[in-house]
Amino acid sequence: MHQRRPNSSVIVATRNGSDSDNKSLEERRAERRLAAKQRRDGGKKLKRVKRQTIKGGNLRWRKNPHLEIACFAFGLFALIGVTVFKLLHGGSGGRRRDIFKEFEKKLQEDSAAKEQTYEYNTDSGGFFSRLRGSKYIIPESLKRIGNKDAWYAALRQQYDTAILPKDDERSLKFVQESRARNGAYNQAAAAQTPYDIHNCPEYPPEGYPIQWPILEVTKNWPTNDATPRHEIYQGLCVFDYRTELHKADNYRHAELPFVVRDDPAAARTAERWMHPGYLDKLLMGQEDIQRRTEYSPNNHFMYWVDKRSRSERQRAAKKVREAKRHGNDDAHGGFGRGDQEEFVSAMHLLDNLHEARDRFEKAKEYAHKHQDDDEAQKEVRKWDERLNAAKKAKLEEERKNWKPPTENLRMTYLEWLEHANVTDDKLGPDNPHWYFRLIGCGDMGENTADGSCDKGSSEWLFDELTFFQPRLGERRPFYMIEPKQQKGIHCRFGMKGVIAENHFDLSRNAIALLGGQRRYILAHPNQCNNMNLLPRGHPSARHSAVDWANPDLDNFPTFPKAHVNEIVMQPGDVLYLPTNWFHYIISLELNFQCNTRSGGERLYRKEINDCGF
């Protein structure tokens, strides 16, 4: 077998052939010399081509110094870019993100609802965060609920990283100093308790909380007097969040009220809200909009449901507009809590209505079982007529005497502040008062996380009050008993002297004070019959008909039998108020209070049913 050598025209034998084995070294050298001679004589010689550039049609090589500089600069910046990328996305940074992902995964596994995922801020706000261009994430913010706008993230980044970075000791010191400036509230001489309210036993003692006759409490400190008095009738225990949370949990399971103090999360929010300028930026910056505000011609505020027809409401609104058009700028559609004697008349008519309805239902049920009994059919017709007459009398009474206690308005925070932040001589009980409100919808109803439950909602409340977030599992906040039953976060900013009339709610309440002071007078549901409540069907049902500032004991003779206790809440305090407990609230100065509800309890249902509810 023969083959050609590379680059050779001479055929040589392979090692498998015998010729190759017999040739000597000299013969093989001779063959190579012959092949070289043949290439020189008859072979084609390749021409070497020089590398040239084109310029003016001629091929020539020329160096370009500008191109060399540009190439060098590109390489240098590419090297810097790769180095920075490795610093940001590799090494310890990657490990940091891996830890964060593991932590976030654990949070998601703890959450019973898949839609509730959480985001925590991992950016320090320093050079590398700005270099990466990452969006600031509010610490402990929820992924789906809360404010996601850039303006709010920028505001929180400014305060979280520069002005008020997280420091629990500083925040706790701030609320403690606020309490010290306000002065201590001690037990009155006649208000001794068998337990120490600041060092309560592990479990609720018998008779907790201690209560005193209502007239004794209001005589010691009249409700129309917003000037602090430091000897009070306090029956509630005050627990330190850091050392006594297990005690508070025992009282909560017993569905009894108490106050939690020095919770770092609540202290941080109180410190931020009381910091000069923060609320101005929060409420007068990008969200400088009109929000719910209630007006009263005096310091009494009573909740009501408008049961007027549409035409009646329109006539009332037109009347107010006409009065303002004729120069009466003080004309409003709110008329105060109402006269106690008129309440007595309304309550009597409602009692007749309820009795007629009950008798009619019983007569109808009996007649259905005894259809051949003519007397039973007559009884049904009789009570049907009385029921219709009672309804007619109630409507006539309402048209004649009932007027809305307050007027629901909308105004900006600055407009409210101009009304509220005034001197004491303009804050008497008979002067107009305004109550400013904020609402964070959250999961208040179906598809309300976008704030659609209320015009001008403040969804950032879920970012501000992290201790009221509807988290599930192990990370459920202490104050949220049934997070899935939460009905939003509601805040009320009160001016000095504002009174929220005595009432009960059908769900448990967690109430946080984030600035100023408020006096709460509380009563057990077993005091229901002594509270003289406006009955079912009244626009202000569940509220006491008695004016606690000036009780009409002739028309309400059972009122002195009521027993109550009181407590003054201060910045950072959180009150746990069980379902159906009565509460009467007095603002002692300009203050900010927020509350949230999370389900209800039927423990005190019998006491409330006995009152007709």
C-alpha cells in the first residue's frame, strides 16, 4: 500500500511494505533531496501577501492611535463592570440572598393562606443599593396588602434609614418619656383593688376587673372635663410586652380587658407619628386628599345609621346649602346627641313596636297550627293592626324629633388640623368639634385590598401598624385573634374634649394609642340593663340614651346602679377590649388612635340578649 507524504509528490512505501524495511537511511535521504529538487524546478511557488489597509484606493498599512485608545478604554470599563457585578451578585452577597430566600420560604410555609406572602427589606439604602437601582421595600410589609406607591416607599426609606432607623431601645425610651411628661395616674383613695394593676397575677383573679359605681367615678372626674386628673378608678391590669406577655395571653383567653405597654412595634409607630413633620408628609404630601370627618355642634359624638328616605336626605342637605348661601357659614347637618326626654319617648315607642312584633309572630305561629280556630285568626289580625300602628307612630316620632347627631363630611388633614389645634378657650363642651378618620381596607371585604372599600382609603396603615397585620401561623400578631375576620384598620384623630358616647361592639377590639392621651371608661356586659341603651331599630342603637355628663336620673332611674372602671391610655399603649364590653371615650388632648377588629366571641351573648339585642 502506498501513500503520499504531506506536501510531497513522491510516493513512499508504508512500514507494512518490505521495500521500506530494506531501504537504508541514505536512500531515504536521497529520495527527499530529489523531491525537493523537483519542487524547485517544476512546482509552483506561493507568493507571500502583505496585510494592507485601503486608503485613497491604494493598499497600505497605517496605525490609528485613536482606535487604540478607544479599544483600551472599552476593555478597562468592561473589567470594572465585571468586577462590580461580581461584588454585587456573587460571594457573600449571593449567600445573603440565599439566606433571605430560605427565610422567606419559611414564612410562606408558616402562612396558612398561600396568597399571604411577605417581603422584608434587605436593602441598607447605601451605595450598592443605589447602584443596583433596587426599590426600597418597607420592613415587614405584606406583599399583597399595603401601599405600593413609590412616594410612600421613598418617605419610609428616608425615615427608616436616616431619620429614625430601627432602634427598639430608643423607641421604648421615647414612649416612656412621653408618659413621664404626662405624669403618673394613680389609684384614688377610694379605688383600691385586691391586686396590683402593674403586677397582676398569672391568671385573672375573681371579680376582675374591679368596678365602682358610675356616679362615684364621674364625680371624681366629670366627663366634660378634659383636664387630666391623676387619681383615677383603674381596674385594668397593665402588662409589659417584653416580660408579661404570657400573663396577657391568659387574660385574653378569658376574654377580659387589659392594656399592653412597651410593645417595641407599637412604640416605633408612635415615635414615628409623633416625630415633627412625619404626619404632615404622610397626609399632606402625595395623598393630600379629603378624608372622612365627623362634625358635631358640641363635644358629643354618637354613631348613627341614616334611615331617612332619599328625598328627606336631599331636603336636609338643601336646607344646609341655603343657610350657607345666606351667610350662615356655621350651618351644618349635625345636631348633637339629642335630648334625653326625646330619647325616652323614642325608646317607649320602640318597646311598643317590639312587643307588637313579638305578639304578632306568636299569634301567627299559633294560628298556623290551628287553622280551624276563628279566635286564633282574630288574634293575628288584632296584632297585625297594632304592629302597623306601632310602626306608624315610630316613623312619625322620628320625623318630628330625630335629627342626625353628627354630620359626615370630607376634609383634608390640614383643614381638620386648623379646627382641632386651637387654644382651650375655643374647646368648651358646647363648641363645635371635629373627628378625623382614616381607613385602611385590607381584606375588609371581597377584593378590597386595593382600597376600594372607601374613597380616599389609607392602605399604608398596614405598613405603619405592623402589629395589626392579618398574618397567620406562628407570625400572627398577638392582638389579632382571627386574622381572616379582620375588618380593616380604622384610625380616629380626636381634638381635645371629644366624647365618643357609651356603646358596645359586636366584635373584639384591639385599640392602639399613637399620640396624645385618651380616657376610657369601661363596663362589663352584665351592666347592660343599667346602661339604658337605645333599642334595636333606633338610628343610634347600642348606644346609651343617658348623657353621662349630665344624667337625667328621673327618666333613667337605673343608671346609678351601673358599675364601671377607667384607664388613661398613652402613646404606645394597646388596649384589648373583648366583644360586647361597653366603652365611653374622652380625648384629653390632640390624639391619634387606631383600632382593628378580628372576629367575635359569644361568651357575653346572654347579657346582651337580655337587653333586647
